[in-house]
Amino acid sequence: MRLALFQPDIPQNTGAMLRLAACLGVGADIIEPCGFPFSHKGLKRSGMDYLHHVDLIQHTGWSAFEAKARQQRNRLILLTTQAATPYTDLDYERDDIILVGRESAGVPREVHDRAEQRVLIPMAAETRSLNVALSAAIVLAEGLRQTGSFPTLS
């Protein structure tokens, strides 16, 4: 399982999601351009010293990322408030890529339409959305739970 970040806007959220990927033993993909200068130095505070533990791939754009995902036959699971399927209703697979959008704007229609599955996190009616890093953690944990892919305890 992998976690993909589509054109992330906020370095602190990006660092938190990369730390999440490191701790859960999943790969991470950054789909550029980012809304900030992407560097390990810029992510050091939120990612702490975990960044060197992440299987991180940077992609020059959506087309490069999608080509690699299709070549490897990974299923794209998009987290979006526009989905009809709760994340708990999906049957996850070990090779899934959990895709999150930009904090400021989500993903464009083209990316939305390319995802094989779109899921949402049910929330109280008077709320709009969760922080993208929290959303990634919730859905990634469910995928790992279903597939028995959490890291083993040492």
C-alpha cells in the first residue's frame, strides 16, 4: 500500500503524512508541483528524523504518477468529500494507492475521474472536512487493517 499526495500545499501536513508513511511502513508519492519548495530541510520539523525511513518517490506531475501507477497496476483510491462511498465500505487491496488532494482545492476533475474508487469519511452534518493528514491516517489505517499489512511488533 502507498500514500500519494497530490500537489500538497502545506509543508507541515506533508511532513506529518511522510512521518505517517514511515511509521506504518508504507511508501509515499509526492505529485508535483508542491505549493512550497519541497526539500527534506523544509519538512524536517514536522517529519522529524523519520523522512529517511520513507520509500519516497517524487513525480514531476500527474501524468508521470499515473503512468507509473497504471504500469504497476495499482488501484487508485481517492479521499474526497464528493464521494458517495464511506471508506469503511471499501474492500482494500495490498497494492492500493491512497490518494489525497491539495489542502486548498482537493484534486481537479481529471484526477477525480481517473480514480478507480472514491471514498469519504462520514462526518457531522455541520462540518466540511478533516485535516488532510488526519484523513490520510484514518483511511490508510483501515486499508492496512483489512489487508493485515500493519508492521509487525518487534
